[in-house]
Amino acid sequence: MRCHQFLLGLLCALAAITAFPSLAHADEGMWLYNDLPRKVLAEKYGFEVDQQWADHLMQSSVRFNSGGSGSFVSSQGLVLTNHHVASDTLFKLSTPERNIMEDGFLARALDEELKAPDLELNQLVKITNVTARVNEAISAGMSAEEAAKARRGRIAEIEKSALDESGLRSDVVTLYGGAQYHLYQYKKYTDVRLVWAPETKSAFFGGDADNFEYPRFNLDATLVRVYEDGKPAKIEHFLRWSDADVSSGDLVFVSGHPGRTQRIFTVAALKFLRDDRLPYVLDLLRRKEILMQQYGLEGEEQKRQAKDELFGIQNSRKAYTGMIAGLQDPATIAKKATAEDSLLAKLQADPKLRPLAAAWDEVARLQDQQRKALREVNTFRSSLYGFAETIHLLGVEDGKPNNERLREFGDAGRESLLQELLSEAPIYAGLERVKLADELARFIEVRGGDDPLVAQVMQGKGPADRAADLIAQSQLHEVAFRKGLVEGGGEKIAASSDPLLVLARIMEPGYRESRAKGEQTSEQLRQAYAKITEATVAVQGTGNYPDATFTLRLAFGVVQGYREEGKEIPPTTNFAGAYQHAEEHGSSGDYQLPDSWLKAKEGKVDLDAALNFVCTADIIGGNSGSPVVNRSGELVGLIFDGNIQSLTSDYLYSDVQGRAVSVSGGAIRESLRSIYDAPTLAAELGN
Amino acid sequence: MRCHQFLLGLLCALAAITAFPSLAHADEGMWLYNDLPRKVLAEKYGFEVDQQWADHLMQSSVRFNSGGSGSFVSSQGLVLTNHHVASDTLFKLSTPERNIMEDGFLARALDEELKAPDLELNQLVKITNVTARVNEAISAGMSAEEAAKARRGRIAEIEKSALDESGLRSDVVTLYGGAQYHLYQYKKYTDVRLVWAPETKSAFFGGDADNFEYPRFNLDATLVRVYEDGKPAKIEHFLRWSDADVSSGDLVFVSGHPGRTQRIFTVAALKFLRDDRLPYVLDLLRRKEILMQQYGLEGEEQKRQAKDELFGIQNSRKAYTGMIAGLQDPATIAKKATAEDSLLAKLQADPKLRPLAAAWDEVARLQDQQRKALREVNTFRSSLYGFAETIHLLGVEDGKPNNERLREFGDAGRESLLQELLSEAPIYAGLERVKLADELARFIEVRGGDDPLVAQVMQGKGPADRAADLIAQSQLHEVAFRKGLVEGGGEKIAASSDPLLVLARIMEPGYRESRAKGEQTSEQLRQAYAKITEATVAVQGTGNYPDATFTLRLAFGVVQGYREEGKEIPPTTNFAGAYQHAEEHGSSGDYQLPDSWLKAKEGKVDLDAALNFVCTADIIGGNSGSPVVNRSGELVGLIFDGNIQSLTSDYLYSDVQGRAVSVSGGAIRESLRSIYDAPTLAAELGN
């Protein structure tokens, strides 16, 4: 599946490069809504982009801040997304007695809908180009560091004043490696309620084995509803439902929030990924996967507690395994190197452009710097420690002017930050203990057992004992305690003797140092990639799309099968195929369909109806839950995955075999009618 | 479980340190049969060692060359060991149609017994101290390298002439870090047949979750029979069965083959384990664990194929997790450091001994050297590549005189080597492909994708494609092909174009270089530890046991419970407890008892009979399958595990909570009678 939740943290710790890719081919591209690929659509598909069509699609699209996409699908606030995008919420709403995550959920009336503890949805309503305003803050004589600081300050100002004026969530997004800055303004929905989710057995049918494979037979869909003032929100822009299933050759559009691509990356950057970062990340993922598996072996309840995180880890591990496999195939780097060599040759041939070539060397140099920082541990992945760290830093940062704070503590982001900090989502002490113990063990491994900071952190104990003490003695699992600290402000936070806050204080200098170094490297990389973008535009001209930034983009493509190991893979599957797939795998383990499906098999569900399909649209993690629409803007599908051949699309798009995988829109309506006995809900879809 | 099969290769690649531990405490010690702890047994337990008693126990003990222990238990060649020690054979005898590994096996007559494809059992018949003969080869002026070479040559001579004279397998064993060399001579049994094995559900009841835990309820036992000239071998020395279950406080003895301990290790060596080697090994184990899990997800048959290896990996991962946790507890190193500091202070105070203190610095320096070599990859873990490498090296080494060859290619070991090379055990192409692909990926990660050797190995392909080609095009899966090469000798082997042999040729220089460096480091460490041993003896006197060397040792201890988290853990469990344990865990997954047990529950099996018990004897990996006997030398148990608190015993013995875990001897007889309907076999036990 396309959503690398587990790694969001990891990726953010890396340089968040967002820059200008080289030439787009075929159906490549994640296009900005304020710079759509009108020409290519007209020429290749005879499709003229109508502004109303585009505005409607834009405002029907929804961003899930937990890391995914969705769309409005009724005037009554209904939002469609993937089961695996909603899984964080499904998990938090589950209890030992009522396992919504595994067993699914259906609200038969509004008052049965369940409020998500900390979900925020965003609807993009306006994009403004603020490049000039940002650049005005920079003057000629500034050093790189001064420029970065001035830029950060100006961005914070723009965001703050936009928020104050409009009341909308206002984020300045860096595009084309800093060649452009756009202000994205969102209407926020923070009262989000669960309406329907199928069983995991249906949503994730085939489990880890089928993940990223095709053909597929998954109903990876969930419906939530946004509320305002305690009532379903009135929605003007929502998607209508197509009455027809897709067919091979159909032109389709995907409107969603691709998280991050790195198509601008140089050969040196790809080699760093291949030889350093991905091997490191995979070791870490496998470590956490085994840890969560082991915790789950302790009992059924522990298994339930670990499931959501385990799923996210497995998903990432499989995605990154595919990604490194792509990079380890010499043909991949060779293709990139050929393009790069040709571009560099052209630069060298032009005395005016020649100085820009130094940017490639600069990237290589910075990669060495990142290599050294790769294994540093300056924080611990545990929910409770996360609270401690955030609250502690909040106390310190709030003592500074808005534009000098660490970005997430700025005024503009306060509401979202508080929603996270004061979430009522359950905290499992056993799970926290196991996770923190492993993080402490990893901290010792990385710094060595004799390190003075290790001694200060461990207090003479081994990881298991120290973690047990910290979790047992901290009060941070109580929302009221967290609330008291946050409301008490800096002094109260600094005076707290909660052992996890004390630990966050001990870790603070190292955390800040490493973060500052990382941000400096990011800034230097940003500048190098800005030059690379400049060089690329100078040689190849403009008219391209920027790398993904978890902001709304439009992709397009056709419904199309492909060849694999000599076999033709058709673009669509149907309900009959799901039953057959289960039987072929002994209907056991992850290949067991839920009872609801077994009951509906004979005479109820339309076995010939399309269930999943593939298309050539250019997607990436974060696009999970994106609506797929036809030329008329009607919903025909719901993105939930990319096939294994698409996993290199982080750095290289290819439509030879790479495909986006969707649930058919018709299948969602059909399953609500014939499997989940929810005709009223089915009728609300698109109305 | 106590047998770290997966890591045997890894451990051998490391410095095989076998030296002299510091003072023995409590029931500590893995004693040599030619230097038994007579004094301590007499003083502490009033037990006088009778030479006949000891000789009988020694000759009743059996070594499994696949990595474990066992004992003769009838005059007709019956050998008792653990299910998990026999699992390599159970796995090789299993087919998609007949899953002996999972479902168990019972031969009701001799002609139903199944011949193991490549199992070799050894019975120790004679120990000779050859220290003087080895040392004679060394003269004063020799460099460290010359001395090592001379020593290796002399050892090969001694082994060869002992083999020629006696026809017995003859191995010279380095003890006390090179202070002593003993010649161990074994009668070999290579016709070994499976007689009885229980279901995995009974042998490994509780699975990975219960592994290394206590209380336990496992029937981890298997019976094989050795044959000579096609008939059951006549056995003079075999163990009688005790009619009584053990009781708390009983003195017991364990006679088995502990694989390796490192109690001589200095603080620097332990820190290297803590901060470098164990983190590295654990990353590798987790990687292989996920790989095997993923392969198993492809289908039931793949799951069966991967099971044996997966089990070994999980077992090692859990053991090493416990080991690193012990080392990360500052108290562990502190304890060792206190003893070391006190010893060093005494050395410094004595001008004659003072120079020996330099050995500790030398170990620290060599640890740095090992740190650098840690991540090198010069071979690939796959059965087929293993054949290729061994056959290729055999071809080269056979052109040299016996005493100049790599050790495993010496004349003395030829029969065992051929048994491995020409094994009829099945090779699974799919599994080999996946394993080799991952090894190639790891090779790229370690050396970097641009390395010239990587380019030579990969031939322009990615790991999956390259591995698929190699496995598809090699003929090494055919025994006849391997036989033809081995019999054809050096020239034929060198001329072969089998792609895996070609690959082994490409890898040879790096392999030899790394092995030579490793052996040099080992030799230097050996010399340093010999000095540390000398210093220890000078300060503390003699009368101790050498570190484990996978040779026969006698341990002793008492049947005794312990306290854990404030609770008293009684030393024995019974059959009733097994049924209760299953129910408490929902009788599902690894907590499902097999049908045979469920049928026997009411009125058949003696629910009060002891099933497992713990004692304080000092054991380690390799002791799995060791007989436990009482004062009369009668069998009362079968070692199969150590509890989690004993996992630090690699480097530090403790009997506060650390315990060896056994199947009760009575439980084996009882289950054969009442659960497995095998009264004839039950009657043969001990007769």
C-alpha cells in the first residue's frame, strides 16, 4: 500500500528535497492545480481542461493529515478514503472488546457514527504564488545561514497573517527546490466520525504476501463524515458516482496528495540511497517488525495493540525492499547517469552555464555529510516519549518570537499541534515499554555502552528495566496531565519532575544539535538543487511538474494491463476473482475472506462487477485514498496501492510495468448494497 | 532452545576463542572428562567420582555433528536427542506429501526406520594430552605467523597418524587458549535412522513466545538408531532409565557438547560484543528471519521448506537478544570489570607478572581489527553456493600437501566432508533463489554498488535476476554432478563452467584474504588469551575448566526452582500443566496441542507425571540433547533449553535465576506408552 506512515518520521528527519524533475515522459507527472498539463492532455488525449471541472475536483479532494488522501462523496460530508489510511483511527477507536480494525464497522444512523480522537482533514481552497514575497526577505550580502533564517522568518509571517485574515490553515510550500513558494490555504475539519469500514480480511485480503502485487482483490475503502457544529457539514464540492465500470484504454485522473518524490535526485544521491540510507532504513524496519511481532506473541490483546503499527512497518519494509531492488539493478542508475551526463555535457559546452555544474559535486559532498549523520539517535520512537519531547520543546520554544521557533511550534500550527498532544487515543503501557526498551537498546548500540550521555539516560539500568521504570512512573498517559502542563506553560513544564520530561531535557542539546545540522544540510542541498533546477530549465525549458510535497496534485493516465514474466496481466479484476483467489490459497490465514463475503457469494453480490483495476497514472505514498475520476469528473475508483514495479517511482517513473492500483468505484457501492447490507449509505454515495 | 545452528557459520568466521575462565563459582563449570571436578563434588555434594561411572557416562554420550548432543539409550543402537537437534534431519526427510517435521514419525519395525541423508554421530572413546607434541613443533626464533603455521602442520600430522592407526575420527582440540592440546578420538556412525519424533506442536509447544521461558511443557525429544553393516549397532555403553522423577534438591549431571563459551573474555572483548558484534549479528538475523517469513507467505509448501531455517534463526535471534540485554545492563560489565581490575592490580604489583598485563591491551587492539572486518561479505549463504565454494576450494587445496591445506580439506576430515557434499538432502530451487538474491543484495550493500568485484559478480543484473539465472543454470543440485566433479579432481573442477563454480572462482581471492586475516587475528588473540590464562593461573591457581569447544564435558547441578518478579517458580512441571497452558492461551497458534495429546488426556496419560524440570547445571548452545543423569548414572532428563536468565552464560555463569531446562526422562517413556502408542519402543529405553 502506498502510505508509508511508519517512515514519515524518518523521512522528515532527512533532507526534505522537493525540486524539479527532468523531462516528463508518457503519463508521468504530479501536476500543480495552478499549473495543469493542459497541452499534453489536449495533444495526447484530446482532453481540454475546463477550469470549473478542475476547481470542482480540487475542492472535492481531501487531505488526511495522518498521511493520505480522500474525497468528498456526498453533500452531507461523507469522505471516502482507504481502510489503510483510516487504520490509525480504526485502531484508536478499537478496544479489547470491540475490534473495529479487524471486524469492521457500520453506523446505521448519524448518532452511531464514532468520533475519531485526533484526525484532522484539510480541504484545499486556495493557492497563491508568494515567491516574490519570500524572496524579498533575502538581500544580496547574506550568508547561506542568514538567508535560510530570513526565509524561515518571512514564511512564518506570511503563514501567520494569512491565518489571521482568513481563519484558514495556511502553509507556505517550497516547490521546484526553492524556485517557487506557494501559499496553500485549507479549510480544516477536526470533527471527523467513522461511518463504515469493512473487515481487515476484505480490506487487506492477501495480506503482506499480496501487498504491492497485482492482480488484487481488495476492498481497501472506508467512509468517514465531517461535522461542523455537531452536525454533518454541508459540502458544495463532492464527487458524483460513475454508473459504468472502467474499461481498458479509459483516460482517468487522480487527485491526491503524493508525499514525496525525489526525481530531481542526482546519480550521487541515488547511490547514497542505494548504498547507505535504504540499507539502514531496512535494518531499522526489520528490527521494529520483529519487535512488534514478538509483542503480539504475548497474547491476543497484545496482537491487537501491535497490529496497526506492525502493518505500517511491513508495508514500508516491502516498499523499501522494492525500491532498493530497483536501485541495485545497474540499468536504473545507468539510465539516470546517461541523462545526467548529457545534461552536464551541455552545461560544460556553455560558458554561461558551466558554473552550475558545481552543484552536482556539492550534492555529492553533502551526501557524505548525511552518511555520517545517518545512524545518530537523538529521540526515541514511543508515543509517551513523543509527548514528553513535544511538551518540553513547546515550553522552551514558546519563550521565543514566532518566527524564531522550530517550525512546528509556530502560531499557525498551534491548533493541529494541540489536537495531537491532547488526543484521547489509548496508550498501551505494555507496548510503550517494549518500544521504549528497544529504542534505549538502539541508543546504546549507536553511541556505545560507555558513552556519558548513555550513562545519564540509563541511570545504571538495562534497557528493559529503565523503560519499565520510565513508563510506570510517568503520568503523560493522562490527557489531563498533558493538558495541565501545556496550559501551565514554560515554567511549569520546566519544573515538572515527570521522568520522561526529565529524559527529554537530557536529550534536548543533542536533539537540537543534530536537528540544526540536518536543517543546515537541507538548506545547502536546497540551494544545490535550486541550481540543478536552473540548469535543467536552461537546457530543457520549462513546463514540468515539481517533486511531490504532500500537497494536492493532479495525475492522469489510462486504464491498462501489462506483461509480466511472459504473461498478459489484464487491467481489471472482479468479485468472482476474489473468491477464486481465496480458494487457490486454501482460504486460510490472510487468504480468508470474511463471513460477510462468504454469505454474499451466492445470488447476492454481482460476481462480474469490477473489483480492482490498474492505470498508468503517476502516484506515490500519500496518494492512498485519492479519488480516480473519468473525463466527466465522476468517481470511478479509489487509489490504494502501486504494484511492485512502480516502487522505483520515487526516483524514476516508468509505465512499462509500473501501475497504480485502485478499488473500482462501482465495487464500493456494490459491496455496500450486497455485502454490508447498507443500501442507504450506498444511495448517499455521489448524492 | 540451546542450539544456535544458524550461527555456527557466523561464529566460526569469528575468532574461535577457547580459553581459561576466571574462578568457578557455585555449580559453574563444563568439565573435561580427563580432569573432572572431583574435589568440589566430594566437598559440596559428598559425591565421589567413580572412574567406571565416568567412563560409562562418557561412552554413552553422543555428539551430533549437525550441532548438538545425545546419548545411547539401548543396546540396540537407540540414541536419544532433542526434536530440535534432529530437526535438520526431520526436515530433510520430509516431503510435500509427508511432513515428518510437523506431524511426527514412528517406525513400528526396523524396516520402517528412515535413513538420515547426511547425519554423522560421534562417540568419544579416548582423550590423549598431546600438548608436548604440538609445542615441540615451535622453536624459539619463530615469528607469530611461522609458529601458527608450524602448529597447524603438527596438528594435521597428529590427526592424520591417529586416524591411520586407529581408524577413529581424530581431532586435536585447543584448550585453555592454547595452554593445552588434547587429541579426541571418536567412533563415527554415519548410518543413522529415524525411529520416532513427536509433532512440532508437542516438541515446540508454545513456539517462539515460550522459547527460553519457564515454566515449560515441551516434549522436545526424538529417537534415532545407529546402524553398522545394515544392522542396528551393538552398543556396550548406554544409559539405564531411572524409575523415579527428579525432585527438588537432587544432584544431577549433564554430559554433552557445549559449543562455545567466552568466559575468558576481557572487558574490552565484552564491550566489542555489546557495541559491535551482537548488534551486527542481530541485524543479520532479523533480516534473514523476515526473508524466510516472506518466502513462507508464498504458500504452504514454501512455508514447509523455510520452516527449519526459520526456526533456527528465530531461536538464535531470541538468544542473542537476551545476550545483548545482559551486556547492556551496566551491572554485568561492572562485575566483570571489578574482577579484571583486581587481577590487573595484582599483576602490576608483581614485577615478574607485570609484562603479562599487556595482553589485555593487545585484546583491545585486536578487537578494533575485528570491528573493521565485521561487515565483510566474502561468501554467500546458500546451500548451492556452499557446494560450489567447497568443491572449488577442494580442487585447489588437494593440490597441496596435507598439512598446508585449509583445515577442513585435510585428509582426516575427508569422509565427513564428502558426506556433506554428496548428501541426498533435497534442495529447493525457490528457496535457494530467494536466499542467494538476498545475499547478493547484502554483498552490494556492504561493498557499494560501484565496486568492481560487485560488477564482476552481478554481470549487469539486479540481485533477483542474477540469483535466478545462477540457480537455474547451475547443475549443482544434482548429487551425481557434484560427485563427478569431486571424483574428477582439481583439473575437472577448474574446467567446469557451472555458473556457481565460476562465481566461487571470482570470490576466491577475497575469501582467502579475509579468511587469512581472520585466522591471523585469531592466532594473535589466542596468544593474548594464553598470556591472560597464564596470568590468571599465576594469581588464582589452577583447578578450573576450559571454555567450551563443542567437545564432551561434564556439568553438574541441583534440581532447583527460582524467584522471578516476586513469584516462586517451582522446578518441575507436569502433563496436566501442558493442557492447562494450552487452554490459557486459547489453544490456538503455537499453543495448540496435537491431536495425539488431546486424545490421551482423559484416562490415558498420567497427568501428574513430571514433564519438564530445571536445574543449575552449567550449559550452553550445543548441550541440546544432552542426557541428564542421577548419582547412579541413570537417565532422568534430556536438556533442551536454558531460561532467558541463563542467556548471559556465554560470558558469565549465574545460578541466581539462570537454569538449564530439561524434558523429564519419565515423560519420554510415559508419552511413548500413553500418547504415541509405542509400548515396544518405550520398553527398549534403557534396555
